[in-house]
Amino acid sequence: MVKRTFEVVIERDADGFYVADVPELRGCHTQARDLTTLQKRIKDVIKLCLMDEKEARLPNAFIGIQIVSV
């Protein structure tokens, strides 16, 4: 099996949970109370998403993060 690398976006929600999302894999996200658990869970969910991957998608190119006040 070829090892693949993914960018993971991690945020903390209003309830204090860490939320991880893999933009390259549709529907690939998880959450946990601590970062150690989150890291294990995101690896597991990536493996599951890859098993269910029906079509290869080209990865998005990371451009940056903006803070917008409205």
C-alpha cells in the first residue's frame, strides 16, 4: 500500500471539542476532547474514507487563512 499524506484542518468548537476535517476527502471528519485522541481518530477515519473512496479527487491547494470582520 502506498503511503499518502493529507492536510488536516483542526479547530476547537464552542463546547471545547477539537474537530478535524480532511478537505481532500469528502465527509472525512471527526472530533475528540483532546488532541491525542483526535490524532488517532482522524487516522482511523482517513483509512475508512480511503476504503470507501469511489473516485480520486485532486487535492486542493492551500492558499491561506483570512480573518474577516463583518
